[in-house]
Amino acid sequence: MSEAKKLFIKTYGCQMNVYDSERMAETLGGSGYETVETADQADMILLNTCHIREKAAEKIYSELGRFKGLKAAKPDLKIGVAGCVAQAEGEEIMKRQPMVDLVVGPQSYHRLPEMEAKVTEGKKALDTDFPEEDKFEHMPNRPKASRGPTAFLTVQEGCDKFCAFCVVPYTRGAEVSRPVERILTEARDLVERGVKEITLLGQNVNAYHGLGKDGPMTLDQLIWALNDVDGLERIRFTTSHPNDMTDALIAAHGECEKLMPYLHLPVQSGSDYILKRMNRNHTAEEYIHLIERIRAARPDILLSGDFIVGFPEESDADFEDTMSLVREVNYGQAYSFKYSSRPGTPAAERALVDAAVADERLQRLQALLSEQQYAVQDSMVGREVSVLFEREGRLEGQMVGKSEYLHAVHVTAPNTARGDIRKVRIVNTERNSLGGELI
Ligand code: 5AD
Ligand code: SF4
């Protein structure tokens, strides 16, 4: 038997890219590849790129530059660019970096084996189509090998919201939901291989409307269907848009046992004017009212969000509105970014906020969000949580896992294994994790 060819994939950006990279590795497994941890061992290097913020394309070009030596030493080394930068830049990548052999957009990953074969013949391969078929249906089933206790599962891709700052509707295309039965099959298969927790992924996951037996099903209905999968213990989903938080989905947070009490619900800004200019289609007050309804359904839910500061035209008063909204909501966790202009989006045409002003705002917002994160962590001390152990810790007998609130928890638990779920009392908090004791 010939020796396996070596594939190195470097993943940038979101959890969907993490999922896609796994699936690409499995697909190329069929062409004789096994994955390796470093680029210098590889016969093929794939960069799975992200285009959402800051000079993404420039970073990829400089990363590619670093492979020059490898390519010189091993001329038949194949170099490919996948993901959203591939979609956005297309052929331009091969023009600027001729050593790139393959450029593949996110909707064409099922065509990778043919593309790889073409490159083996010494040709270039480019595919940035938005094909009709569901790429995952045309990718091989995930191998039966056992795996860690948590997994991502993409249920929906693309977005029709067109927020004025965002490239996703252009790079990932229009919103498409995968059919329910395929998702359930993939979920059962993951559970057979040891998975206890599944995070459903989608750029606008709560707009999910995949085909079920009797017509389209909504995200809450999909969650209820997954709730019946034996052996699956925990369900999460991300990322949601406030305008797609239906009553039924809110109710599921109170009623569905396996749905974890954690919700990532980006608002981006607390200013009605900026929200309007961002094309978010809701006000700050509507968001706060929504949060109240979610907390009424599930009082202990931990809320997370995304924020953009320095969006074009953002005044001091607009920014203060964001700070007020954050104070009112009280997040357990959040991501905040300085606005970066994305070519082709409506906001890219508008005048930028002074960079120093935007930096200062970002610092103030991040200080407030960290304060809230630590206060929520402190409030966990003394409480009983359940922890799904994911890996061994650095100390003897220590295990690390996640609570239902997605806090990382370190526990001395010598007689437990990966995949065990145990009751734990939180005894202390560190910067980005909690410490607990088995009950
Ligand atoms: N500039 C800054 N942040 C952005 N995001 C998306 N596009 C931009 C941009 N052009 C942020 C949003 C989104 C998260 C995934 O990334 O907050 O929710
Ligand atoms: Fe981008 Fe999310 Fe807005 Fe869709 S809802 S355009 S993915 S920020």
C-alpha cells in the first residue's frame, strides 16, 4: 500500500470554518490524505480563511509568502486557499501568488477530490460557484472513529440579512438550511462516536427552516427533534439574529431539557440611529425587551453578544447608548470589535470614525464587558453546575470541561473520563475559567 499523503489545514475565523475544515479533511481522506499538525510535513497545505474583519486578504497573502521555501524544497507541494477570502478574491489569489494551485469557495468543498486530481495533473483548480446541491450531502459520511465529546454541526449557511458592515451574504451566499433528516442522521452518527454535546451552527441559525417530513421546520422544532436523540445530552446553537428569536424558540429555553442555558445574541450597537444605519431592523429597546422575555423563560441563562464600535457616523452619544445597553443587559461573555471596512458592503462607502476615537471606545467597552464577565464568574462561586469533561488538565488527576453556561471548569476528578458529565460545586474563579469540586 502506498504511504498516505499528508494534509495540513490551517483554520481561521469562526466555528463554521472549524466544522468545514473537519469535513474537508474527511473528504480528502478519500483521496488518500491524512492530516498532520505542521506545514513542513505536508504534501498539501490548505488555508481555510476568514474575511469578516481587518485586512484578511493581506494576512493570507503574507501567510502564503511564508510557504515559498517549502514549495521550493518540495515542488509538488500543493497549496490551496479555501473559505471566505477564496470566495471574495477568487482568481486574483493565483494572479498575486502563482504558487497557489487551488482556490475553493465555501460552497464547493465537495468538489475538492476532483480539484486535487486536477492539481496532481499539473493544472490549476478554481471553484467559487454557489452550486444548487448541498455540499455536505456530496461529502463522505464522517468516519466511524471515536472522537471528543463535543462537536459542531452546520445546519444552516449564508445570510439574507445584509447588515451594512458584513461580508457574509456575499461570501457565504443566500441563506440555505439543510434538511432535518440529514441533520438527525449526522447527529446520531456523532453520538455513536462518543459525542455528548452538539452545537448547531449557522450564520443566522435561528432563521433555520430546513425541510422536515411535513414541510419546513423551525429551529425550535429541530431542537426538539434532537432532544429525542438518545445519548445526546446537550444542545447549543450559534449565531442568532434578534429578529428571528421566535416565541417558540424562547419557550424552548425554558422547557427543553437538553438545550443549554447560554445564548449568543449579537446586538452590535445600542444606538437606534446606528442600528438603523447598520440595517439591523430593530431598536435598542426592542432588543432589551427581547432579553427580558428570554430571561423570563430561563432566568439563569448566560447571555453573550457581539459589538462593533466606530461604525461610520458613530457619535459619542451613540457610543454612550451602547454602554448603557450593555449595563442594562449584563453580559456573561461578549466579543467586541473595531469596525473595519469590507469592500463591497454598503458601509464601505461611508466616512470612517477617527481611529484614535474608535480605539478609545473599544477599550472602554471591553473594560465594561470584562467587568461584567468577571462579576458573572464570581457569582458562580458556591453554585452547583454540571460539567461535561472534555480533556485532562495540566495537574495530576485534573479534568477540564464546560458547565452548562459554557464556562471552562477545572476539577480534580481522578476517576472520571472524557465525556463524563458530573455535578460540580464551583469554588473559585480565575481569569478565563472556574475551579470546582466533584459533589
Ligand atoms: N467590522 C467589524 N466587525 C465586524 N463583524 C462583522 N463584520 C464586521 C466588520 N466589518 C463582527 C460582528 C459580527 C461578528 C461575527 O463579527 O460583530 O457579529
Ligand atoms: Fe452578517 Fe450576521 Fe448581519 Fe447576516 S445577520 S449580515 S451574518 S452580521
